[in-house]
Amino acid sequence: MAVDYLFDPRTLAAATAADDATGDNRLSVDDVGCKYRLRPLCLTDFGRGYLDLLSELTVTGNVTQQMYSNTFDMMKKNSGTYYIIVVEDTEENCIVASGSLTIEKKFIHSCGQRGRIEDIVVNSKCRGQRFGKIVVQRLIALSRVLNCYKISLECKDSYVNWYSSMGFVKEPGNSNYMQLRFEQPLH
């Protein structure tokens, strides 16, 4: 049975390779023998507790499997826009961390694109194992592979220093809006 990924896993593999090439891949979950695997969101992740994980971040509401499937299908049809990655515990068959990158097409920057990182969450039982950092670093690498000229996010005061440690800069006078600009695209 073929796995129904939100986006082509080869795109994530290219981001991993880009991380390796720049020396930014200081953290990994995909090592041989590791029970954790980083991959794109799958249609079947509803049954692996993906929404339970998101409920540790914010209110998800009463999302049925059909609602999840419909939203997943809509996101997948908008190829090149939605990139949700997860860390799966392959032994427990559950999702323990996740984050999303949404791509916005622009007319500025030679019809470039910018990315927006959101919904970074780690299961409360798995915090302190650097999964959040792994997810954010891979989303940064993914945005570079996708040729974004910048990525941005908003965060709580308590996370400003954490995101700053990964290169994000707080925009003066703009609450906790943070961005990371890329000097040159990878392509």
C-alpha cells in the first residue's frame, strides 16, 4: 500500500542534504537504529495522534477523520504551498513533534516566495530531546531548497531567544514577529 504524503518526501530529503552540505545538520532523528523518523505528514497520521499533538499547542476543535481527510486533500492539491513535517515514534506508532511551512508566492523579489513557519509542537512527554529544534532547522533548510527569500514566524516572549539561536531576528516594534532572510538562494 502506497503512503499518501502531503508532499513528496524527496523534497524533504533534498532539505536534509542541503542541511548536510551547509553543516547545519547538527541534529538528527533519522540515524540508523533510531526509533524516530522525520517525514512529511501522511493521511494516516490522524490515527497516529496528530491532532492530539496539535491540541498541546492550541484548540483543535472536534475534527473528525473526514474533516482531516478533506483538509489534507485540499492542502495536497495546492502543491507547493503546504509543507507539514512530523517526527514519528516508529515503535509507539505515534507523532511526537510537528511543524509547518506555508509558502506565499510574491511579485516582489523577482516573483519570489516567502515562507511562514507555524505550529511547532512537541509532545509533552518528549520535550527536552531537541525535537523542536530539529523540526525548525529542517523547515529552515526546506525553505532554502524551495528558494524562499525569507521565512517568518510569530512567537511568545518566552521563545524569542530560542528562535534567535537558530538565526531568526525580531523585527523592531512589531511584537514578536521574527524573520530569517537568506542572502542567496540555493539554486
